[in-house]
Amino acid sequence: MLRPARTDDTPALIDLAIATELFLPEEAAFLGGMLADFHAGRAGADHRVQIWADDPPAQPAGVVFFGPNAMGDRTWDLIWISVAPDRQGQGIGGELIRFTEAHIREAGGRMLLIETSSLPRFAATHAFYGKHGYTKVARIPDFYADGDSKVIFAKRIAD
């Protein structure tokens, strides 16, 4: 069910992100650029993009993109996680988070950070992170735009 993302997955992954209504269509170019950098080896060492697909020809039902943060000691960033709207609530997001945490733990990481928006449409996302043991550690007012603050969640992965 989980496999590394391939270059030819990019259009489906962008469509998946837009379908969640958490990413706006104008943000698709940014997501496409992130994936292009990843596939070209420009994302940084040990960055991973994994997708959830029910079988090899199926469209991705979920995606997670994560990697080490160069500024922190064994600190990692969850860059992007999405689950198709018709598949939410089926445990796919939890599997993606558990995979991410296991990879970070095996790589000697100690902490995972997640940055997200404060907009009301992200309330379920915030609840999802809380359900998986993440704590809201910071809020930067009006970071993305007036009225749209950056909210940072964190979880210690290793003792």
C-alpha cells in the first residue's frame, strides 16, 4: 500500500492536494516545484515522498513528504501530508504519520515539526495532529497573510 512516489505520480498528487481544499489551485505550482526538486535530488539528503495506493495502477489515496531540517539537531519537518477526501477517516493518514515517525526514529531523528495554517478550514488537520500526539508549540500571527497565522506542531520522536 505504501510506496515511494514516482515522477509520473506528480499530476495525481497535485490533484489530490487540491481536492482536499486545503491547498488552493494557485498553490499547485509550488507543490509541483517541490516534487520536481525532490525527483531531481534537490530536496536534500534523506527527504522522502511516500504515497498510499491500493494497488499499483490505482491513483494515490494519500501522500507524505518529509525530511531532515538542516538547522536543527536531528530535527525533521513534515512538509506535506494529504489524504483524498473520499478516503479520509479510514486510517491512511495515521499510517502515513506512523511510517514517517518510524523512518525518522530509524534515522536517529529526535523531533518532528509540522507547520500549518490557522485558517478555519485547517481545524480538522489540527485535530488530526493532536490525535497523533503532536502539541501546538507556536503561533506566528499573520504569517501567511493578514488573518492567516502559522501554527507549528511538534512531537518528540526519540528519548
